[in-house]
Amino acid sequence: MRKIYVSAITLIFFSFTMLLVASCKKDGFLTATTTTNLTQQTVFKDSANAEGFLANIYASAAFSMMPSRFVYAPGGANVVCGGLDAACDESEVSHLFSTAALAFATGSVNAINVKPGTGYDDAYNTCYTQIRAVNQLFANIATVPLKPANKTSMLAEARFLRAWYYFILLEHYGGVPLVGNNLYTYTQPISAKRNTFDETVTYIVSQCDSAAAQLPITQSGLTYGRASKGACMALKARVLLYAASPLFNNPSPGSFNGNKTPQDLATSADIKALVGYPSYDANRWKLAENAAAAVIGLNAYSLSTDSTNIAGYGEVGAFQELFTKRVNSEYIFQYMQSGSNTYLEGLFQPPSRTGANGAFPYQDMVDAFPMKNGLPITDPNSGYDPTNPYANRDPRLKYSITYDQSLMGNRTPNGQIAGYSPVNIYLNNVGGVLSGGTDAVYQGTPTGYYNNKMLDPNAISEGFFNTSQRCLPLIRYAEMYLDYAEARNEVDGPVDSVYKAVEAIRQRAGLSPYQLPTGLSKDQMRTYIQNERRVELAYEGHRFFDVRRWVIADQAENFVAKGMEVDRTNGTPTYKIFDVRTHIFNTKMYLWPFPQTEIGKGLGLIQNPGY
């Protein structure tokens, strides 16, 4: 009998959704959340309800960031346009609605069109709403009928979640208002004065340290999915890596590799301090290195390498199987979806499998994956064949992107899988006109590709029997290896431990040989690490922020995105790369604008430079 893992968080969340919607209205930080006395008594005078209140903060911590991290659906789940993947060089939006993704892709984002109801302000409003919910819990915990030890754990988890929300704000905006434990009401004056970037980083790190001291290293059983010491330490490592990066810790005032940053647009020293550190400090890289090394040193996590053959796919794929496991050794903090789901399949499977509402990968993303021998496709020794472009590639390519003739399960009338067949994205010449089926390029996909990252090959969109037990990664162990490698390389260059960290990722991916070239310089190793992050963490919400913190978005996001047309008219396929969209990036877009509706309240919130 198959064991089904369902966390306490998932169970509580569904039990208390209606109650908690009433007690936590999502109107943003500067509009106080109203909670009636009856609701407070209902929630905080009962231990189960108080647990449910915390569970709702968990659900929002993951689900509310799903629009930013994975997908954004304005007007309902049936109109999906893409998330941060479609706002950068990973994917094309699927529908031309006014979404944050499209605005960033076209360079049209501004403080006026960032307003409630558009999805642009999800990070700002959601984060401060949930920070206030955490503060409500702190203010009322004394009345909750729980043992002191349980209260301590509950508050530690809430403190981690508050740190999580502040990090989301930090990566979007830089320094933000820190409200501490304060709960504002309509009768109290509210200051929205921004804290400096330094103060914001210091606060998040302190919250992580404080929570980590009160939590177990990992969570398991009914508490699987809750914050742990490991999650606190991993979030700290991510925060410090961002803080050390050139966007915020710029060693070249005036420009970095010729690219300007928001600090260069700032009109005063005070504003410069809001969007980064006033001066460069190389030791920040050392702090990031130590934090990532501490997570690795816990010996509590490992790269998921156990694998079995997946029907229809042939090759053993530990990387793919990782994302189908609800419980695995690699997830440090994860979004606990319901026990059975086909959410991602409904978004990203092709139309013939009743999907294709999500964003569509670019050829540029496909080209980032090396050959199976580990060499970039641009290397003349790689063996890359443009007339057979998907042969002998990094296995992560087919586990991340569906291309012409990729295998996928056949859906039967009763909603189950009966065998596997290729996805036909190709075109044929019929009467002088190139045409194809429902999955074909220009028909089902504007780029010639579909997203396959984190999809379960045994699940079917809208299926009842063939569902997935997965949860979705918000922090996973592979990131810690890459965080460590990046920071250590900046401190000491490509020493042995840097090689080992990157090669561990490549070995699990199935590259053969997986070893990096010997004798790399610091700059060369940096390039390898950056591309390794691009392919290993593709479509997990990292790329959008990575190209910004590295200050390479001027190049990475000022480009003409490409797609692939496959023509099989004469039996032998021919491959033609075509233009999909011109992406536009300018300096102000290194950070998000605060909504003008919040700036206009006159409460001291300073806008980011350039907006």
C-alpha cells in the first residue's frame, strides 16, 4: 500500500481557510488589518485555531509567493501569463495581458501601473499583510492555551516566516520599513520610513538566528513542512549571498562591468543607503560562505540521488524524480501542496494533455544546457550537432523542458495513463503551407517548447487517478552548494572545495564526465557557477534575481528572445531558430518600484531611484 504523506500544515490550512480570511484581510502594510474581538477570541482562545492561524501564515508564505516564483494568474487560474520566468530570459508569456511578467519583459513597468489587482504589488501587499499576522500572533500568544514549549516553537516558526517575508521584500525593493513587533490600528500614526539596506539585512539575519536556536534541525512526520533550524540557516545563507553580491555590495562605484545600478541613479547618500551598502566590503562574501558552509556542515541534507527508471523515459533521472517526491533529503523549506495535485501539469503540459496555460521556454534557455560531457554547446569539442540539437545533452534539459518528440504519458478517457508517446511540436508542409497539430509551434507554443520542470511524468492534468504527491521547493540543498561555491570563489578563487561543490551538482545531474576543467581562473569559475545555477535552478524563481544581483541584467535581459521551428515535411527534421520577443531592460529595473498608491499616502515611503 502506498504511503501518503500529509503535513499538519496542509490539514490545518484547509480546515481554517474561511476563518482566517476574515482575520487577515490582504490590504497591504499601510492599511491596517481589522480583526474583531470575536475573531480574536475565536482564534487565540483555542489552541487548534491558533495553530490554524499560523498555518495560514505558512500557506501565504509559500502560495502568496507562487505568483512571483512560479506563476501569476490574473483574473483566475484559467488565464495564466507566467511568473518571474516570463519576466526574464527563461520564458515567454502565454497571453498578452497587462501582467508584471510582460511589463518587465518589455521594460514598461512603472510605479503607476504597479497597483492592487494587477499582480505587480503582490510582494509588497502580501508580505506586509503576513508580517502583521505574525505580529498578531506575538501579541496574542499569551492567551493561547498551549504548553510553554509549544508556544516557544510556534513563535520561532512565526519569526522565521517574518524573516522570509522581509527577504522577499529585500530582494524586490532593497531596504524596507521594519515594523518590529508593532501592530498598528487606524487610530495610530504609521511611519513608512524605509530602513537602510544594511539595517534590513541585519534584522533578517537576527530573526533567522533567533528562530534557529529554538527549532529542531529538520522536521518530519506530521511537522514536515514547518520551519526548522536548517531552514533558518539556509535563509540566512541566501540573504547574506544577496547582500554580498555586486548589486548591493558594489566594488566599482559608478558602474559594475560597465553597468550602472540603482545606487548610480540615487540623488543622495541617504537614498543610496536604501538600495545597497554605501561602500564595498569583501568580508560580506566570507559571511555568505560561512553561512552556506554551516548548512552543509549540519549533515542533515543531501542531494537526492536515489532513482528508479521512469516508465516511458528510459534513462534513470534522479534530478527529475527529486521533484516528484513529497518527502526527500534535499528540500530544506517547501510549499506543502495538498496530498494529490496536478497543478503544474495543468499549467505546463501541452494542449494534447489539456495543459499549456503557463509560460513557454526560450531557445536561449535551451542553449544554456551543456552537452552530457559537460561542455557548453559553443565549445568546438562538445560534439553538439545543430541538425540533432537535443542528442547527448545534459539530462536536466529533458527533465526541465519539453521539446519536439519528448515522451509524455497518453491520457485515456477514464483519466489514466496508457503508454507514452512523443509530443509533436513539429510542422509539415501541406499544400505549400507549414502546419501542425494542437501541440505544434505557433499553434500550442509560441517558442517551440513547453516547461517540464517539476512535472510528474506519472500525473495527468485534470486527472483523478494519476495525480502527484509532490510539494514544491522554496529552498533546497543544491542551492546551498551553489551559494557556497559562489561565495568561496569570490573569497579565495577556485580552490578545491569550490570545484567539489559544483561537481557534486553536475555529478547528480548525470554529466559524464562531471568534472570541471582544471586550472580555471576566478572569472572562469564564476561563469561556470552562474550557468550551473541557471540550469540547475531553472524555473524555481532564481534567475530573475540572479541576473540582477550579479548586475548582468543589462546584457541578459536586453536581447531578442528566440524560439525553435521544427519542419519534418521530408521525414528528416530541419531546425530553424526564429525571433520571439525583444526584451528591454533599463537600470531602474534592477529593483521593483513601490506602488504609487503607497507613495501617495505621504507617510514617508521613499520611491526607488528611476521610478
